[in-house]
Amino acid sequence: MNRYSFQIDTHKTIRIWDSEYPNENGAPFLLQPNFPDATPWASKAQAKNWAEVFIASLVDPESELVAGNSPDTHPAIRPEPQGEYIP
């Protein structure tokens, strides 16, 4: 089962929760009222797609796509890690 769940309200604000590491008082760990660049969601479907891609990129760190910062860059290709990896 996916540990992440999300809800989109009537104002198209996305709330995402992590059931494995819940916040105090059941608060979501992410509250996203629009794209990260502040562009409003064009529709609830657009917000839903962004949330699904965001969660998919958390669930699978090897996934090719990540949530984009704007409508023009969503979804985005996951950037290559920079720097040295030290396990």
C-alpha cells in the first residue's frame, strides 16, 4: 500500500499526507495551492496529475519523471544527481 495520500479541495489546493511519518494533529506534510512557481492550477485534473507525479517520484526514486515547477515544465525529467554520493 502507498504510504502517501492526497486530497484536493474546492479551491484546487493539494494536501499530501505521509502515513509512515505523520505530522502532529494530522497535518499534511505538503500544502500546494498552485504550481511551485505560483501559477494557479488550471483545473482540478491538472492539480491531481501534479500530485500523482509528485507522489510517484517519492515512491520510486528511480522514476524518470518528477513534478514540474510550472505548467510548461510539468512533468519534468528527473535531473541527474550532482556531487558525490556517500552511502
